[in-house]
Amino acid sequence: MHDDGRIYQRLEALGAHLERALEGIPGLTVQRAGSIFWLCISEQQRPSTPIRTPRHFPADAAKGFAPLFHALLDGGIYLAPSAFEVGFLSAAHTEAHIDALAQALGRAATSARATGR
């Protein structure tokens, strides 16, 4: 691939697509910089500013991540196994991959809310 910057534009577009796709999922906040993203699962109010330090991390976020992680894994989607880790988009990802992730996250979040997990 030529170093003309198109790959970075593509990754930025994929990241923006990810943000839009995840926007309406209850209890989910996404923070993103380019192709790096972090998912925060919390029933607390969405933070008005980005979370930058562990002390600003919602108390229930780690507890909510485990069931979500396993639900996604059962559906063939692998995220980093810790609520404190970021995810990365790559040039191999497509909008269809992101849409599949958003749908799976929506189902998992709805299921977790229904079962009280």
C-alpha cells in the first residue's frame, strides 16, 4: 500500500462508522481516537467528558463487561477480555464487520438487561 494517507482516512471513516453504529445501545459508551476504541458498559449516566483515568471509570463497568464479552465470544466476535483494554480496527475490517459487531452488542446488552447481569 502506498504511503499517501488513504489508509488513515479509511481507518478514521471506519472508526466514525463504529461510533454511529453503537450510538443507541443502552448502557454502552464508546470512546475513540482514529481506529482505536474503548467500550464502557455501565448503567450509570454516560460521562460528559472522556474517561482519562481509572478513578473516572464507572464502578459497575468491569462487572458489566464480562457477560458482554462472553456473549460476543459465543457469537464469534472476540474483544480483548478486560473492560480496561481498547480495541483496534484494521484495514481488513469493513462496514459490514462493524455492523455485525453493533448488532451483536445490541443483542448482548438487551439480554444482559433482561437477565439482570
